[in-house]
Amino acid sequence: DNEKLDTWQLLKHPAAAESINKVSRPAIIVFKNTKQIETICSEKGWRLINPNATLARQVEDKLSQLTWLGELQKFLPSHQTLFGNDLTWPLPDFPGRVIAQFNHGHTGLSTFLIESEKQINDLKKKFPRREIRLSKFISGPVFTSNNIVWGGKILRGNLSFQITGLPPFTDNLFATIGNDWELPRRLLQPKHLKQIAQIANSIGKKLAYEGWRGLFGIDVILDQEKDKIYLLEINARQPASTSFESELQKRKQLEENEFSVVASDQETNMAKISTVTIFEAHLAALLKLRVRNRELQRIDTGAQLIERVPTDENIPFGNIDIKKLRNLGLRVIEYDKGEPGSDWFRIQSQRGVMANTTEFNELGQTIKEILTPHG
């Protein structure tokens, strides 16, 4: 049938098990590891090469993350934790607006901007015994960096501007709707890049010390008032933007003629490769291959946009003209229309789509017009 399966369901499916068992000493890699996946692989005698699920959960969840970070909490905006029942208005340590986050969630669905006493009272009433992380609201652009822990070495990926909350792609202010790899070089100064590197290296070294291997991502924000970078989020897994970042890197490699592999002398030629894509580095790290002299391929353009299923049922979503998008040279990936907030369309471009942090460039505006319902 056409039923969608979670990773754990797929691993338990007889057809998948039969296929995996045909391979001698199979090594399993999943997008995001869980205790359930670890149990299934253990029961079936399969080698799961992802990092430990307990560590991943501890690093990602908004409350346990604070304990795990320890002294590295210095990279975070001002914050505290309270139970819903203990919330008051105004919040003593956060005059004005504040960000409230529950322990876990994704694409902004567990993050709320608190601006009024009514919102505080609603949270108290609905979640009196639920712990909430409160953080100072910061105005500024958000950037994503996908990085690698490989044999104790930290490889920092390419920075992308995190496109968030823009219509018609979402009706959720905090939902991520894409990445633009071109905009950061126009927005960030060398001192900002140095701060981001310090945060990525510090998180990476702590992960490496605890046995982590492979990909992890960080989201950071530029506080435009203080002109300072703060850590917002850690993704202890393969971030969603990794796949397209790797494609952009591979294209850049080919453009620069970084390597050529001759069948009769493959090992010699491979040894000359100085750059790898982020997914190649992720896989090599998980397999515990030697680092040698490898760096992640640099890219300076490219973007992807995600059309999300609206959370408000009253928002009209018209039929999307995929042909028009593809005629622009864009790749369009279509998903079944699922739960509110889930991916509906993914649009990928070899060029950037943002003019600045809140406005699309000509290409982005054309995409927006195609997606905007008319009539």
C-alpha cells in the first residue's frame, strides 16, 4: 500500500528486513536515531552506526540541553526555566517580549512569542505542571551551520541564512521555510564569522569528547542591537538542509574541476581530493575512516524553499503550478499533504532567493507569486 512509514516501522517491515539481511555485515544509518531504532537493530543483529540516541536527545531537547551545555550556556541569550503555574506578567527578568519553548518539537511548532498577560494566563491554564524554557527575545537574522565531528576533528560547514515565517510558505511566525547560502556573505562581518566558528568548535569538541561522530547543526542569531552572535539551537542529527548543501557542494566541485577519478588509478586520484561534501564527511565519520587532509567544499550560492501545510484551516491554498516553477530551472519535490506545519513542496535553486532578511530577490519574488493563491 501507499502508507508512509516512520524509520522504525520501515526497519521492522519484512521486505526491508529481507533486503538488509541479504547484505553481509550490514551497517545501518538513519536520519535521526532513537532508542526504539536502537532496540530494533539490536534485536535483528544489525550494526547501527549513528551516534547514541540518549546523547542526541539530551543535546537537542530544550531543557536537558541546558544541563548538557554547562559552561557553554554562555553562548545562549539570557534564559531561565519555570513551570507554567509559576509564570507571572510582566516576567521579572524579561521586560517586553520573551520566547517560550517546551522541551522538544521541530520547525518552530513548540516555540512561542509571548507578548501579553493573556498569553501567560493561557500557558498557565493549559500547562500548569509543564516546565518551560524562557529566553530573551532577540531581533535579528538567524543562520544555520551544519558541521562534522570526524575523528575528533571539527569540520565547519557552509553558513546559510535561515528563512523563517514568510508567507505564503507558512502561517507560523517561527516555522523554518528554507535556507539561502548566498545571503550570509552580504550580512556577516569577519567578527561575526569568528564568533560563529567559536560556538561551532566548542559544541563540536564537547560532542566529540562524549563520543559523537558525524553531523550536528547549530542555529545562531545576530543580535543587531548588541552586534553579537548567540546560539539558538543544536541539532544532534543530520539536519534537513544537509542533502541539498551536499548537492550544491558536488556541483561546485565539478565546476572547479577539483578531482577526476580514473578507473585504473582510483586510489591515487582519490588521495588528491582536498574537499568533500558534508554528507560524504558524515558517512566517513560514522564509519570511522581516517580524516587525512580533508576539508568541506565551500559554496557561495544556492537556496531552498519549503511550502508548509498551513496550521490555520481558513487559509486558502490554491493549486500550485509546478510546471511554471520547473520552467525557471528549479527542482520541485512534492509531498503528500500531511499534518499542519509539515512539508508540502520543496523548491530548490542553484541561486539565492533573498534580497535581504525579509524580502525576496527577483527569483524569490517570482516563486512567491506562483505560490500565492489568486481569485
